[in-house]
Amino acid sequence: MKLYLYLLVMAAVTYLIRMLPLAFFRKRITSPFLLGVLHYMPYAVLGTMTVPAIFTSTGEPVSAVVGTLAALLLGLKRRSLIEVALFATAAAYITSLILPLL
């Protein structure tokens, strides 16, 4: 029974989040500031959710930093997303294997 209650609450929250902007903003948004905020909001939220997870994912901050640096360098060189992910993961994994030996 609790599962159905949870599903109902999640559905209501999801619906309200999508419906409220349509109800309040009937006219086209012309404010450059508001348009800028709405344009960059998804990137800010994604960064806020991703960055802490990156540095706590390996359990060892050094390997997380090495993986992040590998991802940043490959991203700046415009490599493909799968290549960046694979090399960053490999860099973090290899670093976590080497750290106990030092």
C-alpha cells in the first residue's frame, strides 16, 4: 500500500513541476536575465549533482582527482564521450591499484 502512495506523490510532484510554469507564464518571456537563467539552469543543476559524486565515487580522493583530470584533458581535446568515460575510469582504476603500493 505504501508503494502506491509513494508513486502517487512522485507523480503529483512531477506533474506540478511541469504544469506550474505553463500556468504562470502565459506570455512569451522577454527578459534577457530570466532567459539567461533558464538557459543555464540545466547545466548548473547537472554540475551540482555530478561533481560531488565524482569525488566520492572511488573512496580515494587521489584516484578521483586523477580520473577527473584525465576526463578534463580528453574533453578539452574534443575526444568522444565514450572515450573520455573509458579513459577516465581506467585512469582512476589504475591509480587505485598503484596507491597501496606507494
